[in-house]
Amino acid sequence: MRNRLVLALFAFLALLTLAPPARAQVPAPKVTITGLFDQVTSAGRNFYDGNYSRDNDREWYARTRFRPDFEFSVGRTKAVLGIELDLMYGQGGSNDGGFPGNSSGQVCGFVGGCKFGTGGGLDINTDVAGLFEIKWIYTEFDLTGKDSLLPFIPVLTVARAGGQPFATLANYKVAYANGDFAGLSTITTFTPEIKLDLAYVIVEDQLAGGNRAPTGAPTRTNRGEDYAFILSPEFTPVKGLDLKPLFSWFHADGATSASSRRNAINRRTVGPNGVTCSSAATCSGMNSAAALGAAPAGAANLAGDAANHENRYTVGIDSRWRVGAFGLDPTIYYQWGNHDSQAFRTNGSVGRVNGDLAAWLVDVIASYQLGPLLLEARAIYSTGNKARDNLSRGIRYFEPLDEDGSYNTGWGAILVGSGIDYFNGGGGPSVGMATNVGYDRYGRAGLGFRATYNFTPALALYGIASPTWTAEKVDTDTTVVIAPQQTFTNRNVVDDQSSVKGDSRYLGTELDLGLTWRFAPNTAFDLQGAYVFAGSGLDTAEVLNGVHTHRSANDAYLVEARIRLAF
């Protein structure tokens, strides 16, 4: 009897091995490659260094960009590797940017040796190592829902871990968080009309032992723990209307990324080695080591002292509304919090000063489609600080988490944003308007008008007009230190007449004319010309032969062209 039972059991198990598995067959791995090739050339004058009073900066250059994304997927799980290569035509510095010849720590040998944003120069024979940039390197997987890591939670949540794009985690239009970050994000879909986006953004990290000062050293060497949380639900209450509220908390110890904190010059902040701010060489910005050092003599640590903290909170809403040919995209954010810095107190002593944060950003786009003609208008307002304000006590300008130099892109090419050649315009020439929304400490008030006419689906012509002001008057008894090929510039002190009063709000008006011609499958030719009529808010001052001298701003221009292959 026992032998029969054993035989029956073995027969049953043999049948189970022959039966097809109950779960679905494992899908085959798949690799997908998408991306673009850009060949860009541009020529311009008098905007590259952000100082419009000095008009001898000019160039005509060309470059290439290769930006592929490799997606490795098995079913719904996938990993993405994004690569970016940027090379200028010709050698611009003391070397071509490759290895082992370049041991300077700067691409092409020195700062400004390569066109800003590029990682090398294609010189004779073009054997260039260049700078191999990793843009994205993340894994995407189902965190909750069927066949997920946590299958007992019924709703679907898709998670990403690693270096990834912000995409629409925080906003629809570029307003608070754009570009890329390292960390974890999740998108939970409750219904097709209700979603929840969460993100944990690691800005800077502290390794074990970094918070202890080495023997004999004046300060610690760690960068602290800098991070941000983003919580942003999405609602579609009716067809055509999307609402995206936002709450974000940003925390920084000591100095942090220049994308997340503007390095605005402040006269009462401690200068290098503890000196008083009296000229550009003796002044410090709000994101400098001196402003965030443990003591005036302890400014050797480029990250400052992690014991100085900032906690910044941003709340608001981004939205999209489409009704027939009409579109409206309003965005409004309010920001508050507090920050520490090393500053001179009213009694002349130096020490930690705690200041408050309070700022607004309002950004509205309206559009109307009239057959082949698209009409658009944009209004931007962000609060700012007055020329005499002590930034160590209070900041009133809006601080995004990361704009990646792309705020207001497509609405100008020099002063108000970046255009076809996205390595021109942007943060440096606009003193932070493309990277940090406002113009230096003074905030922003701007209008944009854009008309696009589509002659055919392949050919479009557009024109843009963008008058721009600041929320508070610019102190034109300051200067912009000349430093071409820089992402971030600022207004700086020249003498005792600086930081006394504001003089002008008008920055100027930019006019743009361009076309897009899709002359072959996945291939487009873009051409754009831009001219800035400089306003008095771009004026500067210098000390020449011991005399405080006012310099009027000059106009600027740019012509750019691009061939783009998308695949």
C-alpha cells in the first residue's frame, strides 16, 4: 500500500512538471535607443559676460551635441542610461580637453578655454577624449500594484531610483524644478484623473567622518546634508483642466549648489578672510564659503560650515486649461523659511545671523490658435530685495530648486531666456534670470509676446517681443565682474557709492525672429536672430583713476542656426 502511494505521488509530481506554468511567460529583454544629434553655430556681441557696458566681447563659434538615451527593459521594469557629449569645433584653450594632456582640472586647460557647456574641442585629427557626461542612470519599477514590490497595496505606483529627470514631478512648465537629480521618485495613480507625485532629492551628501575637523584644521570639511522633498498631486476635475499643487521643503547645510541658491553679493556679509566688503575683490555672495564659514579665518573650506543651515518651503499651484483654441497656463508659488550666514552685526562684531525668507513667483501664459497662426502672451513677476537691504537679515527674491538654465526658454535668446543655441543666453548673460528666475537680488517683472505662423506642417516662422523690468530698482552704481563663459554672474560692489539706492527697473527689450523647417524625416533646420535694446537697469559703474565712473549699457545681438536629427 505504501509503495503504491509513493508511486502515485511521484506520478503526480511528474504531471506538475509537465503542466505549463500558471504565471505569464517572462517577457524578452529589449533595448531601445532614442536621442538627438545637434550641429549648432552662432555669432553675437556684447552679452557673453553679463556686462552690457563693455561691448568688446564677441564670438562666432560652432559645436556638436550627441544626446542618446539607452533603455533596457524587461516587461514593465526598465533601466535608462542617458549620455551627453558636447564638443566645440576647433581648439579653444591650451589643449583640446582630452587626456592625459589636460591635468589642469578645467576642460581645455583653463576657465574659458572651451565654450561654456562643452567638454572639449575638435582640433586637427579630432582625436579628442572630451567630457563623457552621465545625465540619467536610473531604474524604473512598479512599487505597488499587481506584480510589484509591494503587491498587497492595490493602487499602481511607479518608482524611479538613481539619476533621473525632474520632468513633471513638481510642475508642468519650468518654474520650480527642472533638469536632473539623484534620489527616489514615485508616481501613484489612484484614478486616471488623480495622481500623486513624490520625490526625495539628494543635493549634497555627507560621508562618515566628514563632520569631524581634522587635527589642527580650523573647520570641518564636509558639505553637509542638502536635500529636498517634493509632494505634488495632480488633478483633472474636467476635461481640458489640469491642476498641480506643490509643497516642497529644501534643506541645506553650509554652501550648496548654485542652481539652488543664488550667490547674490551682500555688503554686510563677511568677505574673504573676514574683511569688510568695500570692492568686488573683498565682497562675498550668499552662497560663498566666507558667508557660510565657521569663522572669518575658517573660510578655507569651500563648502563653508555645515552648522549654518537653510530651511526653505515652497507652496503653490501650477495649472493648464484648454478650451477649444484658447489656452491658459497660470502658476503661482509662495516661498518662506529661514537661513544662517556669517555677517557684520550692527555693533561691528562678526557672527552667525539668522534671516527670514519670503518671496512670490507669478507666471501666466495665455494662447489662442487662429488656424495656422498661434498667438501667445506671457507675464512674469517675482519679488526682490532693494539695493540697501541686508540679505543676511531677509531675502525677498524667489529661489527655485533647479531650473537647469531653462527658465523662460523659447521666449528669447539673450536676456530673457535661451533659444536655439542653449549655450548662449541663460544664466550668465541675464545675471541669473534663466537659472534663478530673477535679475540678481532685484526680482523680475516681464512681458512676452510670441506669434508663430505655420505655412505648412514642415515650415513655421515666429517673432517674439519681450520687454523686461525688475521688481525693485537696480543699483547701477555696481558692476558685473567680467567673466565670459560663466553660468552664474552677479552685480558687485565697486566703492562706497554701491548698495546705497536703486536707480532703474528697466532692463531692456529683446526682439527675436526665427524659423523652423522640418525638411526631412526627423530632421529640422532652425534659424534665429535676436537683438536686445539695452535699458538703463543694465548700466554699471567702475572706479577709473580713483574716480567713480558711470557706464551706459550697449545693445547686444545674436544670430544662431542648428541642424537637429532626432531618433
